[in-house]
Amino acid sequence: MSSFNVVELSFEPLDHTPTLEDEFTMTAALKELEKIEDKEKLRMASANLLIAFIQQKAIVRGLCKRLAEIETYEHTTKTYKG
């Protein structure tokens, strides 16, 4: 097995606490979803929300990778050598 790097970055609890804007957006979206009676429209809304969620997740993953590379530049340690 080849060697690999382990990178740990700590996050403060406030880093992932929803903002007031997030709470407002979530409440507004939930109210709109609750109004939908047409099954097909609800399916389309669900699919669009899933697509947006996956895109956001990919962006966050990319940003975390960049942050890890910047914060650990020349500071990573080998934890396994094969």
C-alpha cells in the first residue's frame, strides 16, 4: 500500500450554525413546498433541491480541499508507509 497524508482541520461550532438568512430561506422554501398539491410539481421541486444540494456540497468540498492545502502546506505528516 502506498503512503498517504492525513489532514485534520478543526471547525468551530459556529462555522456550521445557520444564519438568520439561512433560517429565513429555509422557512420560505418549506412553506412553498407545503403549498404544492400536484405530485409532479412536488417531484420536480424535490429534484431541483437535490441538484442544488449536490452542487453546493461539491463547492464546499472543493473549498475545504483548498483550505486544507493552504493551511497544511509543508505541514502534512506521513502516517503510513507501505
